Amino acid sequence: PVVTFGNLMSEGIALSRRGQHDKALGCFNDALKLRAGDKHCLITRSKCFLKLGDTENSLKDAEASLQIDKTFSEGLYQKAETLYTMGDFEFALVFYHRGRRLRPDLHKFQLGINKAEEAIVNCIGNPSSVKLESKEDLCFVSRQAERKKDNQKQQNKPTKDQKQMKKKSPKTEQQLLGALYADKAFLEKLLKDEDLMQSSTRQGIKVMDLVLGGISYLNHRRDFWQQQKPMYARAYERKVLRQGRMQDKKEKPSDISRSIAKNMEDIELMLARGSAEESCRKAERVLKRIQACSENEVPNKNEVIGNLHSCIGNAQLAMGQMEAALRSHKMDLDCARQNALTDSVSRALDNIGHVYARIGKFQQAINTWEEKIPLAQSSLEKAWLFHEIGRCYLELNKAEVARDYGQKSLQSADEEGDVEWQLHATVLVAQAQVKLKDYPSAILTFERALEKAKLVPSEAAQNGIIA
């Protein structure tokens, strides 16, 4: 079966939603090989990187999408979110503002501005507390006033930090700071050692200033983490987590999902190795098991059932059981249409067309594949689809229509830059020209096909074209 860009995107998004971000990343990487530079795929991969904690690659993908389209709102939002996660709140704020100017209708940009501004205040304090350095380009600032303010700040600093330390109870601070709470307790203990506080380092920095700086930093972190996730939200998450654990003990849906994924891989591997009968038997056993499961145990139950019907149909086709294969693929199609699964509909139509073509029902194959055309999501998918339809028309001695579809296939293959499908499409056009008795054109087209065959390279194709 031909893997399409749309199928890879859908599979990657589904895996990401289930928390399988590593597998989802593989799908997005493969999708970008088929359609390099697709901005939507870059953004979904960026989100996946962010979930995995790889902020550097997440930022690269977000910036790559903006190089393609500077006004891409999703790219701006993803770049802002990544910068925010990295702690670059000021730069994140810039991109939240840019996004809001472009798309004022999207509320998420305003929310981003609010949280970035609050994070900045939590980290550096209110703007009124920021001290401007007295430099030559700031000659309008009075040096004496600055010195006076600096002296007052140094005098008040211990008192402010001590007041700030009393804002939170030890229990609350421990929950917010986690492992850093022990560090804060150690620094506070050091403050009580007056002799140590009056001493200085080799560089001339007072130990008291270093200790107070460390406590101030931890206080800012504490306030920031509380703003990010208040205590009531943490309590609610713990409650939900406990409920989830109780449910896991009863049903263990995660174990079922892993088992299904493993079985699906085994079924496909058996078919790829030529063990069609074994693949079919295993798929039928898994299908019975899934049908007995509830929606809670298997959230994507209908999608999995459709996939299993498709696997059974492919195995039956490999065993030469054409009628059985057709029934299985039609069951996959019915399941996909009932549950509005567009990619599954596309897959089922593709497989049904192949079965019809194998049993010589070329008109039914054409009708099925023509229904699939609007669902094709890449130039490569269109290239082979148009080629298969053209091949069926050639079998029905409708050479003119076959030639037209061959030219469509060649155009799509050129858009994708795929030499192999350019070769197939060119040969189809040449064979149609032979049927139409347009021999001079057929010779020229076969010569072009020969050049493509040398690029693939394929000796069998070269010999066939020369013959």
C-alpha cells in the first residue's frame, strides 16, 4: 500500500494525542520527506518536539514555517509558546503581540500576552523597581539621585526579602519548589551566621548579597510556578491522577492500547514477509477481541476495527481470495464512512480499486479510484492514482482517455520530482499513443521514458522500452 502524506499526518496526530510522541515524531519526519517544507506539518512536529522537551528543534521548526509564510499565525503562536517554555518571556511577548496584530480574533494570543507579562513581572519585579544604569547616553539621569536610591535599596533589601520569605507557609513553599526547597532552607540558615554575612569573596562580593540574591531568585521561581500552576490546580491534578490509577487497576486501557499496537505491527510484518495466512488469522483473532472491548478500553475502537478489516483484506488478496478480500475492504469502507474517517475512506477505496483491477473488472476499478481523487492529499498520491486509472482505460481499449490520464500522472510526478513515477507515466502515455497509431509521438515518448529508466536505474525497464 502507498503511504500518503495525509495518512502519515493523521497517524502522527493520533499518536501524539495518545502521548506516543516518539512514534508521532517518526510519522511527521516521514511526512516531511514526502512534502518537504509543509508549514502545517512543521508546526505539528514542533509541538511534538515541545512535548518531548526538545525546545531547540521545536523552535527551529516554528521558525522554518515562518520562513515559508511570515504571516502564518500558527507559526507565530508556536514560536511564542516555545520561547515561553524556554524562559525567554520577553521574546515570547513580542511574538504574541505580532500574532494578535495579525489575528485579533484568536483569543489565545491575548492569553499568551497576559501570561508572558505576568511571568516577566514575577521574574524581575514591577517596572518601578528596575534601576537604570547611569551612562553617558543617559545623561538626563541624576547620578546623585541614583546613588541615593541605591543606598536606600541596599538598606531595605534584607527586610524586603525577609518579608517575602514570610509570604508563603513552609508546606506551600515545599510543594511549589520541590527539590529546591532544601536549597532555600540552607540559604536562610546561612543568613543567621552574622560573621559569614559580613565576609566577602575573593572577587570582593559580599556573601550576604550572594545569599540574598539566591533567595530572591528562588522566591521569583516560586511565584512564577504558582502563577503557572496554582495550588488548587495541583490538588485537582492529584485527584484526577488518583482516579486514573484506580481506573487503570480495573481496566488498564493503556495496556490494551499497547497490546493492540504491538499486534498491528505483527500483522503487517507477517504480511510483508509473505506469511499471508498467519497474518489473516492473527488479524481475525484481534478483531474479535476488539469488538468485545468497550469504548473506554479502546477510545479509537472504530478506527482500529477498520484497520483490521483492511489488514484481513490485504492478506486475503495475497492468498488469491478475491471475493473475500473485496468483502473485507468494503467493510472497512462502511466503517470509515459511518465514523467520518476521511483517511480510512481513502485507504478503503484504494484497496477496493486494486481488487477490482486484479479480477479484471476495470470499469468498477475506475469508478472506485475516481471517487478517491478528491481525497488524494499529495502530488505523489495523485501520480500513481492517475496512472492506475489510465492503465485500466488502456485495458478497456479507451486509448485517448488513457493518454490523458497518463499526462495527468506525469504532471503530478513532475510536481513531486519523483523519477520512478515519471517513468511509469511516460510509458503509459507512449503505449496509449501506440494504440492511437500515433507512432512518431510514441517513439519520442518512449525515448524520454528510456532516459528516465537510466536515471532510476532499471535495466529491465530499459530493455522493455527498447523492445
